[in-house]
Amino acid sequence: MKRTDKTLLVALGGNALIKKGQEGTIEQQFENLVLPISQIARLSRKYRIIITHGNGPQVGNLLLQQECCDAVPKLPLEILVAQTQGQIGYMIETTLDNELIKLGINDQFFVTVISYVVVNDKDPAFKKPTKPIGPIYSEQEAASLPYLIHKTAKGFRRVVASPMPVTIVEKREIKKLIEMNFIVICCGGGGIPVIREERAFQGIDAVIDKDLASAKLAEEVGVDIFIIATDVQGVALNYGKKDQKFLRSITIEQAELYIKEGHFPAGSMKPKIEAAMQFIQRGGKRAVITSLENIEQAISGESGTEVVKSI
């Protein structure tokens, strides 16, 4: 397979490591990574590769561990996000190395970049935090906590802002590494959220959507193909209902209409659609939402939902 100069960004959902109903042991996480990473290893023979990933369960576990232990100082959310970037980056690298060896590829370099992402401290999201994170509390426990707490379907949980990404701080380093033919793992969990204070950066308690951060990175480093890999085969109308209908392609105009009609929930498909739309509107060539099982088929046009400007 002849290698092109095209760059492919694969954004792995949280279920790439922990599937629904699983405990989330390290053994399970490594096992689950084989399916998407084996495909990425094969694709590396043709494309330059960037891998981004979620971190919801992992950062939630760290928050839970903090709540269970008062023997050491509590860490801010930005540090926990950084920890999960290193943790998951290690797991992806290990799995990737194994899969490349199986293919007889011994000269492919890869690296994990601890990434932080600038957000605007005036973003409206900071006025109304809605993103639940961490443990589930009883109403009595929640009343004594120093955090902003909301009642969710699962119980009382801490909520933080989820602002829009403004820029990826390490975009130049990532672009340079891609040009040097490294596979780059970055922007884990949407990146470490920071605000700019004059010429310096300061971390802030927030969570950036992983797909929106990936779209911003794709725009800034010049990605050709943007794949969002998740736990469903693509975008569906009336998802979960008897008249559910999966779409093979969707225009930006159609997507905007379906969002207004409420087809795509805010906590699941909506940010994926918005990320794909943003990528295409800002000059990206291809954006596909697909399942973890069908990353290769999505690139070849045989699976998933492709977001296009117009028909």
C-alpha cells in the first residue's frame, strides 16, 4: 500500500476503552483497544495519523478516589485530566506497538503529547455549568459539598462548565511531528482547559468536549479526513425508537434542521455532529461518524454517516 501525504484524525470515544456494563479493569481496557488500534495500525501504512480520545470514566475514577481519601491533598480537575492523558496515552502506545509489530512494521514512530486547550473565560458556559463529572452523591451528601451540584438522572453530581475550544496550544508541535511521520496521540479528554493571562496560561475547572477539541485541532493542523468513532454505526433519526433510521450522509443544512428538531441529544450525538460540521465548514475534506468496528470501512465510504456541505 503506497503512503499518501493525507492526514487522518481518529477521535476515539470513551467506549474504546470501557464498554457499557463493564467494570473497567485495566485488562478490559487493553482488550477493548485492540479493535480500533489494529485498524489504525493498518491505516498508518497509507495515512499520517493523529489519535484523540475521551477520558470520562478514567477522570471520574480519579475524582472518586480523591473523595475516598483525605490523607493527601486534593488535585484540581486540570491535573486529573493531565494524568488521564498520560495513562491512556501509555495504553494506546502499548497496544499500537503490538499491532504494528504484528504487521511487520518496525519503523513507525509514535508519541503522546500532553495537550492543553485555550478556552475563553467569558464563554457563556461558565455562567451556567452543566457538565456532570465524578461520583454520584445522595441529597444529604451533596448539601455539604463545596462544588456546584445538580440533580441528574443518576443522582446528585458535581457540574462544571464545558466551554468551546479556542485553540490547541501544542498545534505547531503536533503539526511538526506529523510532518516527521510520527503517529501523534493528543488532546486526550478534550485537552487540559486553560485560560490565557497575558502571555501565561492558567488551568481552569472545566471539561472540553473531545470531539469539538478534535475538530479544532484538525482545522489547525490541516487534517484531510476526520473520523469520529463511537458505539453506534452512525447518525440516526429517531434513535432508539421503532422508526429509527440511520443516515449514510447528511448535509450541513439537514444537520442544522435535525438539531433544531431535537434528534440529537446534547450529551451524545449532538457534539459529534457539530464537530463534523465545524470541520467541513472550515475547509476539511471528509468527516465521518462511525462505529469503532468500522473505522476502515468508513474511510473507504462503506460505513458510517458522512457529513457533507451539500449534495
